[in-house]
Amino acid sequence: MSHILIAILSLLLSCGSPIRCNQESSLETKMTNQTKTCSYSNSCKAKNQSAEVSCKLTTPELRRRKESVVASLKQQILDEQELEDGYAFKFPGTDKVLDELTEFIKTERACCDFFVFGLSISGDKSEAWMEMTGTEGAKDFIEFELGLNEQ
């Protein structure tokens, strides 16, 4: 049954089905025995309407919440990768860390709406990657706020 489902999905993907993000997206599908890998282009990445890089954090309560979540997450970073327009951070893939990451993203969206976030979470709970990107200046903001350039 799974072979039939894979064949149908492969046919749909190769025929330009609405699964694609838009006309410009590139999707590579490789079938090797029962292994299927797909990679999507950046055209499937969320876009942001806000171009102004500024923090709108105003309430002390929100500031404290952000500080506690950031401090906890900084201690759990396993790896960091510099991106053209931001950073990607690797974390343990536990449910507790995922809860913290989503809380962090919700808090950041309330004060720093210029960010674009991405989460990549392994199904086996071994790792989670969070991307923080944005318009020009967002990368510098991340470096300053997270103290990435401090020795």
C-alpha cells in the first residue's frame, strides 16, 4: 500500500500539482528503493511585510519574559550557523525545548516583527533547528541581542 501512495505522490509532484509553493519554486524529488528526499527553494519561505529593524518591547513584563526565555535557550544551543540574512541555531529536539522555542518565537513576534522564523524538527526528537532571518540589519540585531560576537 505504501508503494502505491509513494507512486501517486511522486506522480502528483512531477505533474506540477498545487503542492508547490508557487510557480518559481524548485522541487527535487529522488526515489531510491523506498527512500524519498525533497528539497524546496527559498520561495517557500515566509515573507515579512515589516522592513524596519526595531524592537517594540515596551512592557516590563514582556521584557522579563523575553530575557528569561532567551537566557534558557542560549544555554541549550548545540550549534549555530551563520546565514546570509541571519542565523540558524541547533537545539536538542525534546518537547520541552520545542515549547521554549515556540514561546520565544511568539514573544519575538510581539516586539520584533521584522524577523522571519523557521523551525526544522526531527521526528525522532534528536534535534531541532531554529532559523532567525530578516531584512537588512536583522543579522546585526541578532548578533547584538544574543551577544554572539562577545568573547
